[in-house]
Amino acid sequence: MNKIKVSIPLMIMILISLPVYSLTWEEILEALETESYDFPVNARNKQVTCWKEVYWEEYIEGNSGYKGYVNSYNDKIKINCPY
């Protein structure tokens, strides 16, 4: 019983002494702006690869004895990331 009498006030003092941080609306709105966003330090050195899917067609001409045809191609190309 004596331990409980001592531990309850001790826990209350510890909880009261912990710092309390509150956010303001200004801080929340600043965090949502794209201009103010900065990558975390641990993400700055990561390699990012961007890919673009490209489609094109090539027409093969025919002649009087042979019909022409179309070849179609799909390819993924590595590009510079736009950011």
C-alpha cells in the first residue's frame, strides 16, 4: 500500500513534466504546400529511375506484287526524372 501512495504522485509528476507540443493551423497549412516540402535527409541520396512507355509504328511499303504492312512496337525507355 505504501508503494502505491508513493508511485501515484511520482507518475503524476513525470507526466506533468513532459513537454507538450501543439500544432497551429499555420504549421499544418505550411506542411501541405508543395513549395515548402523538402525531402528527408535519409532520402536525398537515393537513386530514382523514371521510365517512359513508348509506342510507335513503322510502315513497310508494298509494291504491285506484295502488300504493305505495319509493324508496331512498345518499349520502355529510361528517362531523366522530371523533378
